[in-house]
Amino acid sequence: MAFFFFYAALLLYLIATGGFIVYVVNQQKWVFRTSYWFLLAGFVCHTVFIGSRAYALGTIPVLNLKSSLSFFSWSIVLIYLVFHKKFGLMILGSFAAPLAAFLMIISSAMPWLTTPVKPVFKSTWLIMHIISIFLGNGLLAITFLAAVMYLIQEREIKNKHLGLIYRRLPSLATLDSVSYYSLVYGFPFMTIGMITGSIYAQLALGSYWQWDPKEVWSLITWLFYAALLHERLAVGWRGRKAAIMSIICFGMLLFTFFGVSIWMGGYHSFSSLGAR
């Protein structure tokens, strides 16, 4: 029954994505509202699925690539819904929904695993680590999307192509503000996730730091985001520089999330984890 909610969420995300794309073209508010409610309904189904899987497994369902992609998608939708309430940027859904749907499509193409969960993964510290990291990832995904929109809008203005795209996107100041706020909130969640992960490693493995490839690359990614946050807060970076750096940082985050786990091995690799 739980898997029904997974596929229902996927279908609703796809419908919402199509609606948001139509909204970009015709700018009809009723199209946005309808798409938004489809996305919200998909999020509810997705939440039910994750909750039921967490209950069945005894831990957050992110112990393989399929479930991690699903949880990442859920995090992006959650953060988008929160940011929509704060900023009211209807166009942001036209970027966030496709990204969430894309992750769900990849997840749906992978087989379900039936390996029982190892007792070591049923830890409160691990749950805190996972929730913090993924909420941080969701926020930093919004930072990335706002940066992409900023560069698109800036190019439209510089080339004096004040046409369809220019009229659809918010002002540069608004996009920079969205990118800034998502970074300011996303970085602490990433930091908390790393701290709780270290505590969990100490309890489960006897050491706070194992020089695991994902630990190393997570630290490198954290340092890049720390540099970006420092430049924005202390130096006053705004606009193009901040947008380009945000995109670079998110690229590193994706490499750490996917590439390191798949290709570099270590105890963070998906092949070493157990899940049903």
C-alpha cells in the first residue's frame, strides 16, 4: 500500500510540473493555483509514503540510492512550499517542481530492495543527521535555482531582450534575496547534519572521523559553502558573483551526494547500507 503513495506522488508531481510550465507561457493565475494544489497533494502522498516506510524500517528511508533520491525530492518540495509562503514567487515552482519530479523519475526506475535494515542504522542520531542534511540540501537547491534564474534574468537585461523570459522572472534583487535567505538557513542545517553525523559515527564506529570519501567531500563542500556565506555576509557579495559561486557549490553538493556514494566506496556508499 505504501508504494501506491510513492507512485501517486510521482504522478501528481508530473502533473504539477506540466502545469507550472504552462503557467510560464500563459501567466494565468488559475493555472498556477491548480498546479500548486497538485504539487501540494503530491507532497502529502509523498509524506505518507515516507512516513509509512520509516515506520516499517525503524529509521528514515534513505539507505539506498532509490530512497535517497525520493527523500531529496521530498525535501525540495517542502522547502519550495515554505518559500512560496514567504516570498510568493509563483515562477519558482516552475523550476523547483521539475527538479523534484526529475529526481522522482530516476528513483522510480530503480528496483526496490528487500535487505533487512541493520540495527546500527536504527539510531536517533542518524535520524537527526539525515533530516538535517536533507533539509539543508533542499534549501541549498533553492539557492541554486534562484542563482540560475538570476543569471538568466541578468542576461536578458544585458542583451536588452526584454521579452517573454524577462517578464516572467522576478527582479534581480528579489532573486538575489531568495538565494541569500536559502543559503543563510541551508548552511546551518548542513552544519548540524555534519555534527550529528560525527556523533553517530562515534557511537556506531568508535571514531568521529574515519577519512571516509564522503566525509572528506562533505567537508570540502561545507568549506565552499562557508566561503560563499562569508563572502556574502562579510564582503558583501551580491548578484552575479554570488550566483556563479552558488551554482559551483551545488555542483559539488550533487557530486558528494551521488558521485562519491556510487563511485568511491566507503561506509557511506549505498552498497554498504541495508534497507528494504
